[in-house]
Amino acid sequence: MQKPDIEIARAAELDHITKVAGKLEVPVSEIHCYGHHKAKIDYHFIDSLADRTDGKLILVTAISPTPAGEGKTTTTVGLGDALNSIGNKTIICLREPSLGPCFGMKGGAAGGGFAQVVPMEDINLHFTGDMHAITSAHNLLAALTDNHIHWHSNNGFDSRLITWRRVVDINDRTLRNITTGLGGAANGVPRESGFDITSASEVMAIFCLAENLQDLQRRLGNIIVGYTREKNPVTARDMKADGPMTVLLKDAFMPNLVQTLENNPALIHGGPFANIAHGCNSVIATKTALKLSDYVVTEAGFGADLGAEKFFNIKCRKAGLNPDAVVIVATVRALKKHGGVGRDELETPNVDAVSAGFDNLARHIRNVSQFGVPSIVAINRFPTDANDEITAIIKLCRNLNVDAIECNHWSAGSAGTERLARSVEKLLDAGHAQFHTLYDDSLSLWEKIKQIATKIYGAEEVIADKKVRQRIRQYQQDYGHFQICMAKTQYSFSTDPNLMGAPSHHVVPIREVRLAAGAEFLVVICGDVMTMPGLPVNPSAHDIHLNELGLIEGLF
């Protein structure tokens, strides 16, 4: 039996981070070391890359996730290692894990088996402090806003119309809705508010979309924190918060350099959730990687209906990126789950269930094709998968004119993903990508929402109550050119997490809309999705501890 991820990571022979930087021809003077195995790349060096030609961009996405597992990050790492092993200078670009899922249900997000980024414990926990910096910047704005109300209550800013909430990087359902300012006049004005998880913060979205420090401060200044009695927006710039927020984020905004188990470079920077935020790593990290390599392998959170859609429609559009290929990760187990098999029967061979669940993968393949980017399927193989099940997926994909490649990177590292790497290389050499977004900026906000719901989710219609529709109409006048960031369950194309496969003719109910004026998109909250997740009955935190040697156990 293979060792746990943390033991594999701990046994790895890591290069000093200066040696990893040297592979990218980044001078030691242009990195800021955080110990022996982590560093940040300095802005001065990033600016010096402006005239270099970009490499090719590969997105790794997946089918709709299930408890059976897909392995998107693991595949990203395995593919990056394999592309390096066959002679292509390749950098992996990932998001930073959140403490919420790490101590909650999902666990860590540094890959798995022999396809990991390391140091695994650091990456999954405090890393270089970026998450804390983002949390602090967000909450500084909240404090400055409440302080402004306390001292300047007669200037028209209506405390009842404050929209800026607070954030914390831990799943805590009791903070979703709170009352602040209790205890008398000295403690502020009592009002209802709440917390979101840091990964859902607009500051996180801005952090990941900003091109440089100047753009970061501009976007932070545009954040709307509330409204006057006349319904005029009040911004972070009005609170004089954009300057100190940028100062708090100055060091965090430099991309983080680490390595894989095979000592290949990886940039891990920014960490927005894909079901409640835009789900992509930072633009500055991706653009830096493109200047430093032949190929960049990046990922976007959850299934292609969430992460990939936002990667294309939000990140690529705003940053001027042109993706060259997409890898869609699928597993036999997950397809059987989509085909109606219970979790306790997933290890029993069942070709019929795989074929039934293939509808989910097929829709993701078709969805990706709507963006003009060619795709390939990576079958992340588990030890219990039967050959007939793998063959069935390959044949079904071939019927859609898409190759499907069996991958064994979890157990074999780059050697288990070499066939995928060569197939991706061939796909890139063919040059078939003609990237375009799903909708034009000129469409109305409501029409953009409908385009995503009908063309990506397979919905028949979108519904919203009068109050939500009125709010969207109000935003249309000044923000109609913004993109849409859909917040919904990751487990289904619909807003019902129990509706597996590829449901059609369903209805997408909009519960709430939030304007992210700094990130320049509209967050559309659908169904029962929460911007502050809760912990499960048996959270991962229960198993995490220090052993008698002072080493971390239970982290995965």
C-alpha cells in the first residue's frame, strides 16, 4: 500500500529554493526566501520580463466533483512534471489552499501521492502568510468603515446601508449572520452584518485579477462598502482605505515559488473558491510563468461549469490571456457516482454505470468547446478501476472526437503521465485554439446570467424575485459591462447538489446579487450555496495533530 501523502512529501529530497529559481534563470538577488524551500519573486524582476514572448497556456479542469474524488490538482502537478521530463520548460500555476477546507471536509490542496507540490505542510497551512494578509486588508476596510460611521454619522453615509462584511479563513457557520456594535454608543452603531470565508472576499478576487501594485490599489479603492441615504455608493477610497490596504498586501502580492516532488518549479498564488468566487490563481503569477517557460499548466476550481467558465469569461478576458488547450480530469469512480452508483459500490466494476455517468463528462467537453479551445480527457486511474471501465471512457470520448488518456501520476509521478504529456504536446503543436468568451460585454447583466445558465448549466430558465431583479436593473446602468461570477453548488450543473449527471430543463433560482466594483464583476448567488461554509459532522481537523516527534499527522 502506498504511503500517505504527508509521508511521501516528508521523504522527498527538496532542492534549495535558489536552485529552483535558477532553473528559471531568476537571480538569487531577485527572490525573497522564506526559509530553504519557499520564496517570492520580486517585482523588479517581473517588470524586466515585459518584452519576452509568452509560452503556451494549458488549463486543467474536471467533471462535476463527487465524494469519489477527481484529482484535478494532482493531475496538474503530474502533467507539469511529465512535460518537464520530456524536455519542455514547464511551470505549474496553482491556487493557495484555504484553511477552511483543510480543516473541514476536503482536506489539503497540494496534490497527492507522487504528484505533489512541496513543502506540503507549509503550503496547506500558513505558507507565506498571503491568506492572512488578505484577511487583514479586508477587515481593515470593515474597521475603517465602522469607524467612519462612528465619528462622522452626519455626513449622509447610512449605517443601515453598509454592505461590506468581514472575513475569516476558517469555516464557521455561526458567523454567517451577526449583530455588531452592541454595548452602548462607545462601541459603534448596532447593525446586522456577517462573515464570509476569506476565499470569497472581493479583496481576494482583486488580488488575483490585478496586473500590478498600481492596479491593485485602483481596484481596492473602487470597492463599494455601502450607500448614502440618497443611494449613492461609498467606496474604500472614500474611507481612505485603499492606501493602507495596499500596504498590507504589498509583500503578499509577489508570486510564491515552490517545487514539485520532482523538483520542478511551481508558482502558488491567490486562492479564490470557484463555487463562490472566480476560482483561479493570480494573473501576476500566470503572466510571470508565461514569460519564464514554454508551457504553463494551471487549474481552475471544481468542475468546468464553475472554474473553467470563470477562467475563460473573467480571468482570460480581463488579463488578455489566450489559452491553448484544456485537460478535463475524470475518474471511473466519479462517473459511476454520476451514473447512480452508491459510494459503497464504487469499487465494484460496472461499465453500464460508467456509461450512464458519462453524460456529465460529455457536457463538460461540449461546454469547453464553446470557448474555441481544444480539449483532452485525463482519466485519473484508481487501483480498483477495471480495464473495461477505462476502455469504455476512451471509446465514449472518441465518439466526441476527443482523446482520453489513462494516467497513473498518483502512484508513478511523471512516468504515469507521460502519455498525457505527449498527447497535450501534440494538441498544442496542432494550433487549433481559437479562444473566445461565451458572451460579449455589451450584453445586459441579465442576459449574461441567462447565457451561462442555459449554455453551460443546461437550464431552461433563470428566476429571481422582484427585489433581486430590481437590483440587477439598478446595476445595469453603471456596471452593465461587468462580467458575471456565478456562485452555486459545485456538485451539480443545477443548483440542487443531489441532481447528478447532466440535468436539463431545470431552473436556476437567484437568491442574491452582490456588486464587486473593484473586481469588476457581479456575484450572482444561486440556490442554497453559502459564502461561509460550515464544518461537517467529522471535520478533517479532528485527525490533525503533532506526534511524539513534533511532526504533523493527519494532514492530507
